Amino acid sequence: MRDIRTDLKERLTAAETKRAQLRAELGSLDAEVSAVMSLMEIEDQRTTEGNGQPRKRPLPPLEEFITNQVRARASTKADLKVAAQTAGYDVNGRNIHGHLLKLVRNGAVKKMGDDTYVSSATP
């Protein structure tokens, strides 16, 4: 039998070298994780209120919202009311009706025979 201690020492040296490389890579990854976590904290502070709730984005004017909705698809007053409330507007049927009348008068929106509204730009 031959003495394999030399071979084992070479394998040990190679394994220790690889372990040192992996530790260095791990240290680099730890630094990256720490940096990203710091950025996340900054972004959380920037985009949330003091109570942890997300900051509300400013809503476009209701007329613009309604115009975009009817441009996307034909909608009834009830559809528009639900969509506006879902988007965060504090509206009721009168608000929607008033804005629709104004948009119809201005020619931006057309009222169809089935009480739906469509964009005048719609063919």
C-alpha cells in the first residue's frame, strides 16, 4: 500500500482554498443584501405614511378618469361610479351624472341608446 497523505494534503488545500473563495463571495453577498435592505427601508419611508399605510397617489381629475374609462370600454353610469369609487374617488351618482353631462356637451363622450357612454373618439 502506498502512502496517500500527500494526496490528502493536496485535497485539503484545494478544499480550504475553495472554502475561502466561497466565504469571500458570501461576504460580498452579505454586503449586497445589507445594501438592498437599507434601500428598502428608505423606499418604505418614502412611499408610506407614518402609520405604515401606503401614500395615496394623487388622482387625475374625475373628468379625465371618466374619459379614460369610456375610451377603454362602453360604460353605464353605474359602471363608472363603481370604477371611480374603486380607484379612490369619493363620488356618488350625481357626481358621475354631472361630469358625464359636461363631457357629452363638450363632445368628448357620446351617450348611446342603451344608456351606455362611449368616447367620441371611438369609431
